[in-house]
Amino acid sequence: MLRSMFSGVSGLRNHQIKMDVIGNNIANVNTQGFKASRTTFKEMYNQTLLSPSGPTDALGGTNPMQIGLGTTTGSIDVLFGTGSTQTTDRGLDLAIEGDGFFAVTQGDITYYTRSGNLYLDANGFLITAGGMYIRGINLLDPSDTDIFGDDFDDSILDGVIDGITEEDFADMSGQELAEFFAESSGKIIIPKTFTNISIGKDGKISGINQNGDLMDIGIIPLALFVNAPGLDRVGDNLYLESKNSGDPVFRRPASEGAGTIKSGALEMSNVDLSKEFTEMIITQRGFQANSRIITVSDTLLEELINLKR
């Protein structure tokens, strides 16, 4: 009876965890770039009442007699399926269609995100809504006064990647790009004199300079991971590299397995409400069934205690 009661308690505890995951999924149904999670269960230890025996000449073998001791949480997995795309008609809103993450930095820490609502700060750097710098490669020479102007303060460019061509970028492997990024901050700067900024599906940033010429400004690569569900969620739509995610491999969008970038749109949450509400019903019934186990076990204990009367 006590075994059944503790099994029921384990069922309550783990169904509550599953309900917490479902609640978080539903709460983020309209969070751009959010990835839903799922909960799986596994059985706990078994108490062996009788060990198995092998067959002999006189008697056949017998199977073990075991009683399970309840359930435990097997995993809480992040489902990295692509969410639906919402058109915004804003050039700096980017959606990733396929695999990959934007790499963003705060100080010396690099985070990864699927949320692509980007902005320009006062210095012209491409940043996230939280002020983190988008990691990328600049194709413009900051010493060119025709582009940046004579009064341009080049001290803000400390650590910015420059001096690379599109062809160099296309020929670099993911490992070479990772080493390249490790040596500098990788911030992308867009001159204030440029207008009609556009970002192509291959990550190329272009704009019209003050002479009316179309020029390439920079490139936004995407980071790929061997095991994306192994990334560490840290809130604010951000992920950190973990021991089980693998190292980031940077790829040009629309090449070598990387997804494409869609400008003027945002990737929405991949939460499926119909699935979540179905799972909620199943979880609720599971919770109720386990609570009934505790109630019945308590009744049996009460009957046992009443034997003394």
C-alpha cells in the first residue's frame, strides 16, 4: 500500500512538471522565435520480489517478479521546428527559414537567437532589441572617407571585422569563420549616409550610398549546431553553447545546410495550440488518476488501522 502511495506521489510530481512545460509553451504562443518544449516520462526503479531462474532438466525457467516504484521525468526536449512567418514589411525584421541562429554578443559572451527584430543604434551598429550586437562581417573599408565621412570617429570600430571580401567569406569553412570571429567582436556597422538598406536571403546587407550607387555593406552568417536541442536556454529568446550542443559552425545563409533569411518578416512561435490543449487534457487526467491512487491507498491504510479496534 505504501508503494502504491509513493508511486501516486511520483505521478503527481511529474505530471505537474509536464503541466509547467505546457503552461510555458502556451504563455509564449506569440513570442517571436520561441521554440516549444515537450516532456517525456520514464519508469523508476523496480523492486524485485523474485529473481528469474534458468531452465533445468527437471523444471523450466521462471520469470522475475518485480513491482515498479513509480515514474520520473525522462527529458524536457526543445522542439526546433520552424515557426510560421509573419510579414512586417520592415527591412530590419529578419526571419530564418530553415536551420541556423543569429549570433549576438554582449561583452565577451556570444549568444544565439532565432529572434530577428533588429535595429540600428546611434553609431550605426546593427543590434537586437536588447542592445546586443549582431555578429557579422563588414565589407566596407572604414578608412574610406567617401563612405564614412571625414568626421567619422573610427575609435568605435575597435575589434570590428573588416578587410574581407565576399569571395573570401564564401571560401571560408565554418571552422575558419569561428576562428575569425574569435579574434574580434564581429560587429556590423552601417554608415549613416546609406539609405534603402536591404538584406538578402543569403545574408548580404546592401544599401544606396550618398552618390546613388548600390553597395554591399556586410554579411550576416548563421550559426549551426550538431545538436541544437543541447543548447542552454537563458531567457530573452537567447541560447548559450553547452557541452552537448557542439561548437557553432558558421555558414552563409542558403548554403551548406544553413537556412535562408527572409527580410521584412519575423519567425513566430512554433507552439501548436491544438496539440498543447490536447496534452493539457491528458496531463490533467493523468494527475487525477494519480491522485486517486493516493486516495485509495489512504483508504486501505485506514482499514488496516481499524483492524485494531
